[in-house]
Amino acid sequence: MKEGIQLSTLKPLLEIRNLDVSFRTQDSSLRIVHGLNLTLAQGETIGIVGESGSGKSVTSLAIMGLLPKPTGFISNGEILLDGRKISDLKEKEMRELRGNDISMIFQEPMTSLNPVFTIGDQLSEPLKRHKKMSRKERRTRIIDMLRTLGISRPEKIIDEYPHQLSGGMRQRIMISLAMLGEPKLLIADEPTTALDVTIQAQILDLIRTINKQKNTSVMLITHDLGVVAEICDKVAVMYAGEIVEYTDVRTLFDKPLHPYTQGLIASMPNMNERKGELYSIAGNVPRPTDLPKGCHFSTRCMYAMDCCHEEAPPTTSNGCHSVRCWLHVDQPEGHSVEIEEEKNVQYAVRS
């Protein structure tokens, strides 16, 4: 696990300021991501964590300018890349950024690769668009990249089709596709989904190597806190479209503040325990159409107070650890918060 860091001391490559993402419906629109703020410095790795439906992938699509049109749109806030506002760029301008300054590894490599084109044809696309290279130079560059990512027989692989490759190999191809333009920012959306444990470890090692050798900033979207602990510098925990906790990865595991974060960590399987009941957080992430009044987690939280059901909590921060929870807001005199001991035990993070 990486050492703790100060979240505000590094010059940001990516800045997201008060971002709202909405989707048009037949009658109005639904806000899916609410007031999102985060920064990512050059060479840093951040994990975006949360259950399905938390808004992680929608956030990544907003950054990439790939929200489904015309339904999806940024309804408030801004996204800056290296000081340049990219959230209101036209599609032509975004195409120049994608694959060059910013790239993404998508969740499903089999459906992301075109089955009717060879691997070489598909890997050539970012080089054709962004680099002035001859066909021979492109082929050499692609073979070198595949070899760097541990793909054997790259000279033959580039002439094969996606269906001829294993799932792990296809994911390596997707990483190659994302890295050929040497982007400053790499977004990886659940890059180890549906891969066996051995291949998962290899893919994560590749992402770590890219981060270190190329000084590439990485945004890792995942529901797996074990992955976050292994390769991330800092982490943002999302729930129902909001960041509920944001800090460096060591602090998150040593001292999680939000009850949702505590529940996620407590639900991680402990390989040292042969017996015992696996913890799970009761209930489900609410639909955007059915968000509870007040704190979005209040209906699942065992610490919920009256104020949690009435008003959304503000975000409090000490500069290196922020949390959105009434338990960590200074209470008026006579309204102190008491946490029952048995609840504290139930939510205890496994050591």
C-alpha cells in the first residue's frame, strides 16, 4: 500500500470542479452525478470506487467527452486538462485530444474491438490520426508496443482478429491501443473484469509499469478496493452520484470516516478467516429517480440521525481528507452524536 500524500500540494493535470452530469428524459432530465470535485496530478494514480450505479463510469465518459448524445450532457461545472477547459469543447476538438492527450481502457475488450478488422488495423488508427508516420513506421511502433506489454509473437498478432485472442490478450491489446498516442491521462474502467486472478495481476502490473515508466496519470474505476490498495495513490469513494470520501489510499484504509466506506472495507473477504459470516451492506444503491431526501446513504446507514433524512450533509475537509457526512460536521451545543458500541463493532474494518 502506498504512503499517504497531501491532496493539495501537487500541480493538477486533471481538475473537475463542481461537476453535474444529467440525462434527458421524456419530460425533463435526471442528474446522475452531483457536485463532483477532484484533482489528479501528473504521474498520480487515483481510484474511483463504489457499487454499480454510483456514477463512476458516467464520470469517466464525461471526462472523455463520450456521453451518449443527445441524452447525456454536463449540466454544471467544468473539467480542465492541463489547465485547458475541455468540458465544452466541440466534438472535432475532443477527437484531437482522445488518443493523444487522454485515453481510455474500456470495460469489455471483446465488444470494444471491431471483429472485422485485424489487430494491426485497429492499433494503427490513433497513429494515423495523431502521428505523422509511414505505414512501415506505424507497424514497427505497434510491434514494439505489443512487445513492451508482454505480448509474444507481436509480428503475427497484429495480423490476427479479436476472436482469435484470449480475454487477457484482448485486454492487453486495449491497453496498447490506449497507450500508442502516449497520453498524459489514462482512464481504466474496470480493466480486470471477467479475467482470472493471474491475468488480473498481470494487467494491473502493466498499468503500474505504464504509470511509473511513462509518468502517465491514471484514473482507475473499480469496485475492488483490493486493486485500489495495490496501485493507487489516492481514492474517491462514490455513492449515488456523489463523492462521499476523498483521501490518500493509506488514510482511507487506516481511518475510513464515511459509514459507506467503512462498510465497503468491512465487506472485503479476509483470506485469514476460515469461518465467519461475510459482511454486506444492507439494501441497494437508490435509483436516480428515487434518491432519498437528505443524505443519499441515510436509508442504508446504521448511524443515521434525524438530520440525515432532512438535509444533505456538507463536505468537510482538513486539506488531505474530505468526507460528506453529518457525523463529521461540528454539531450545535446539546446535539452531540453518539455512536452505539455494538454498531461500531459491526462496522469495524477488518485488520
